[in-house]
Amino acid sequence: MASKTLSIKKNILSANAEKADETRGLLDNSNILMINIMSSPGSGKTSLLMQTISHFKDKYGIAVIEGDVASSIDADKILSQSIPAVQINTGGGCHLDANMVRNAIEKFDLNKTDIIFIENVGNLVCTADFDLGSHKNAVILSIPEGDDKPRKYPTMFAEADIVLVNKIDVLPHFDFDIAAFPELITGFNPSADVLLVSTKTGEGMDKWFSWIEAGLKEKIKIH
Amino acid sequence: MASKTLSIKKNILSANAEKADETRGLLDNSNILMINIMSSPGSGKTSLLMQTISHFKDKYGIAVIEGDVASSIDADKILSQSIPAVQINTGGGCHLDANMVRNAIEKFDLNKTDIIFIENVGNLVCTADFDLGSHKNAVILSIPEGDDKPRKYPTMFAEADIVLVNKIDVLPHFDFDIAAFPELITGFNPSADVLLVSTKTGEGMDKWFSWIEAGLKEKIKIH
């Protein structure tokens, strides 16, 4: 049973990786940067996106793929920004996959798009296993969740290109060793950037915006 | 593909439910109450358990099943309380299942056990689908996660016998409509209790302890 389950999982992941690579090729041809945003429920994915869209929407063509288990609460917020957005309702599924994302991308006008953000399902476990065809993985960990999460959910943090430590404004109210945190992440993932931000006060958001623009420039230089 | 996946999932869930029912019967014969604690990562499952064990361990036989994706951080904390505890390391799996729990239970001396607590994997999606053979499901939602989570992860809240709203001590620092929250839960799940607690300050914990003892008494009355 266990080995049969493992073999099914391996096949699913390998088909997923193939589709993801194909998607990345398609985006590369159009000079589009795609960023997959992952975190626990309530870490601040939607708030981060709302501020990021506001900041960039007059400068770049932004599109959003919004993953939800149920409801359209987040998608409705994103649509209020008047940018192209597609909601994927997984109907109970715990993560997005490369097929779902590809179908969503085909609804965008790629000639008018520079950056696609994916808001994945709120889940630190399942989402880490599925390559969606994005160029960058951004993982949010919020201060109230605690500084032990990278050790408890190592795959997610090993896959991250950037770790955003959100809700830095409430640091005084929680036991979170912020001084030791960047080194902890480096231990799992030497190439990941770590940024301290507050989507509420705006602290650190300029560095996140610069990180995105650096990703865009890197993309244009390569192609 | 989709229907094949659905059918595999249906078979897995039905085998799981059968094993869970069998486990419940076994526990009923020994007058043991089993409570499955679920939440997002970082909502306070381990803190709640630590305080609950301290409160009850001289009065009742307590045992703990500790579910983790990786690491033994939580299990080590629980073992420091000198009570029987079994760690299940899912090796990347996003939830416990009835088989894993049954194997763990067989390591306890049931004649010396009154209450078994399960700390499930930190995940608001996958854990909700798997009956573990417990008598009660306790779901923790912490204030920083936001009051929209029941609408975004409805299955979890529909399965709850009790919803513990944790970190109530930091309420002034977050936008969480606490006045409207109990009614929101009632909308999903009319029979669920809602308790406001802080595992940090101890606020509301007496009501949680009373809820557990009411569950124990109910159990003894039935058998």
C-alpha cells in the first residue's frame, strides 16, 4: 500500500514537473516573471498582494492567479484592484498544481503581462511539493506563528527564493528570535533572501518591491 | 484522471473511516476519551497541550500522540512532562490517518489511560478529511490568523466540536471581529462550542478544562 501510494505520487509529481517546465518556457518567451506566494493560512498573502498590486499596477502589467479551497473572499479583494485575475477553487484540494495554473494563464493576454502572481492555498505542507511553472517561490512566515516553523516544515523553506517575515510590527508581543532567524533560514537554504516586512505599516515593503524588480531585470537580461 | 483520483480518494477515506470506527470502539471499551486537536501551523496546539497536561496529569491518565511532518520539536516538549507520548513523523505527509493513530495507541497501557490527545499536523485543509477514531475534534484558530478563516476553510470548522480562539491577549493589535465570531461559527456548525483563550496568559483555560471533563463524564455515563 505504502509503496503503491508512493509510486502514484511520483508519477503525479513527474507529470506536474513536465507541465511546469513547459509553462516556464511559455512565460520566458513572453518575458513574464511568475512568482508563487505560499504560507500558512492567515500569514498575509492577500495583504502582501494587495499592496504589491497597488505599487506596481501603473508601471507593469500585473495578473493574479488566486488559489482557494472554497469561497472567493481573496479573489474578490484582488478583483477590486481592476487587474486581470483568475480564481482557482480547488474544491477541498490542499494545493494548486501546474495544470490548474496553466489553464489560468491561458486566460490572460500575455502581450500585456509583465508579472503574474500566484496566491497558493494556505498550507505549509502540500503546496511545497508542486512546481507550478513559476520563476520564484516567495514564502511568508508571520511573527505570531513562531520561529520554529522552518524546522517543522523544512521542505517549504528549502524551496523558497525569498522568506518574508511578516507582521514585524507585532514583534514585541511575541516570542520570536528575530536576530537568529536569518541564520536559521541560511541553514536550510543558503541562497534564500530574508526580508522583514509589515503589510500593515508598510515597513520593509520597499525591499520586497526592489526584489521583484531585480527578478524582472534578471529575466530580461537572460532573454 | 480527475475521476480516477476521486475514486482512489474515496476508497482511502472509506478504509480510514472503518479503522477509525474500530478504534473508537476499542477506546469506548476502556472508557478512554480521545480528542483530536487541529489548526494551522503556529496557532498554539503544543502550548494548549502543555498547559492541559500540567493541569490534568495528577488527576487523570494522559497520553499524547504527536503528529509532525518532520522534526521532534513538539514531541520533545511533550515528553518533558513525563507522560506517555508517541511521535508520528509523517515524512512529508500533510495529515495523520486512522492507521497511524491506531498503531500509536497500541503502544499505550490503556488500563492506565483516561484521555488521549492527538496533536495533528499543522494544516487547516487535509487533516479535516481523516477521522482518526477520536470522540471530539478541537480546532484552534488564533487571533492573528484573522476572522475570515472559517469561510475559507469550511470543512475544518464544520467538523469541529469546539473552536478555541487562541491568543486572545493580542486582540487589540489585530483586526478580528470577536463579537461577531461565535455567530459566524454557528452558521457553519450549530453544535460547536466556541471558547476564547490565551495559552500565554491562561485566560479562558478553565472553560477548556471543564469542557474536557464534561466529555469524560458523558463518556462514563454512556458506558
